[in-house]
Amino acid sequence: MSDLDYPDDLHYTTDHEWVREGADGVVRVGITAFAQDALGDVVYVSLPEVGDSVAAGDSVGEVESTKSVSDLYSPLAGEVVTVNEALDATPELVNSDPYGEGWMYELRLAEGASLGDLQDVAAYIASLD
């Protein structure tokens, strides 16, 4: 296993996104240390629009690096309520602080959407091997 960090208070997807539970049914979404490491230096992030309704698995944006372009997928169904506008000017925050300042967007979960559908940290790490 690498020395990349995977906080145990987050939920994870097989598409290498993390989800942090917030207040009032709102979750924060970003990409994992594994994803940013695999991408290399992030140079541009395309995010969904505030007000967008998304379904789990929908492509909601892109992360462009010096190596490639990867789709960003919604881990759960809901409505986009906030996007991290700091990434417009400083997309490299995704590399330097993927679980903090490099977060992507916040989603108000749709009725029936459940964090229980996602992986815990142990399952996510196991999926990387």
C-alpha cells in the first residue's frame, strides 16, 4: 500500500470520489488521494452548476491534468448546492489538499439517496490492491 491518505470518516466510490457527510442532508464531494496521484498535476477542473439535479453515476464534470482528462461522477443522487470556485483559479488544490481545500462540490441528497450505498475506507483501500 502506498503512503497516500484515506481518512476513515469519509465514504468512497469505485470511481475514486470521496463523500463527507454534512448537515441537513448535504454532502461534500471530491476525488481521493489515489485519483489525484494517478492524474498527476491537475491544471483544470470543470464542475457542475449550482442547481443541477444529478443521478448517482452521472458525469458531472471533468478533471484535466498534464497527463489526461478524467470524468467526475456523482456518487449519489441530489441537487448541487455549492461548487468550490477556488478551483477555477487554483486547480492544483486538488493535488495539494484533496480532502480539504481541493473539494469539488456539495450535494443536497435526494430522497432515498444513502451513504450506505458507498464504500467505507477499508473496502475502498481493498479495492485499490
